[in-house]
Amino acid sequence: MGARRVASIVVVTIANVFSTALAQAPCPGIHLRVLDIRNSTGTVACALFESAEGFPVDFLRSATNIMVIKVRNTHARCDFEDIPPGTYALGVIHDENMNGKLDLNAFGMPKEGYGFSNDAKAGFGAPSFTAASFKYDGQTLDLTIHMHY
């Protein structure tokens, strides 16, 4: 085998190894899996908050980042990238009728799905920011939220 052929094989092999390593390395960020969605109708809105202000009700004005994802096979995933280290909380709603809000019944109880980081429980209202908050160090963080109906 000639020197050129060997050099070409080495270059191609190194390029393949390097590109495979890059493809498998997750981007730093907060990666959220949303589970227990009751159907694939509508969208899931994921809101990331960096303070208690507006958490979780006033997400359009107060959330640091908001993602709206189409539901696929009763699952959704929200990936928040380029997030600085800090303390955060997540609120998620299943907007089945895609009207941009969590619909409530006559008694003020949610008619659509909702969930919070730490799977913080809602009692007679949404949980506090403190109950749903988590520390983020700027690296890759994988979280799961289970929807409640």
C-alpha cells in the first residue's frame, strides 16, 4: 500500500471517529422529557423560570425561556440550551385545544394536564418556586416531568 493511500485511510478514520464523538456528545443545557401525556392532541408548553416572580401562572411575561412542542406518541421533549448556571424551576402544561393557556373548570381545577420540576405537587394552587426549583451548573442536566390531570 502506498503512503498516500495509508494517509488517506488514516484521515478518513480520524474524521469518522471525531464526527461520531461530536454527534454523541449532548449539548450542555436543561433537557426535559415530559411523560404521562394522556393523548397526542395539541401541544406541550414548557416554561423555565429563574425566579419566583410569575411562577408558574404568568409564564408569558415572567419565564426566562418558553418552548411549545407538538405532542408525539404521548411524549414531548423540551431542550433549553445556552442557559447560565443558577437556580431554576419548570412548569409544563398540555394545551390540548391549543388556545395558549391552561383551561380550568367552573371550580378552578385544571381541565388540561400540568406538571412541575421535582414533580412538585399542586395542592389548592400551584406549588411554590422553592418546591419546584433545582440547581443547574451549566452542564448537561436531564430532567423528567410527569403530567397530572
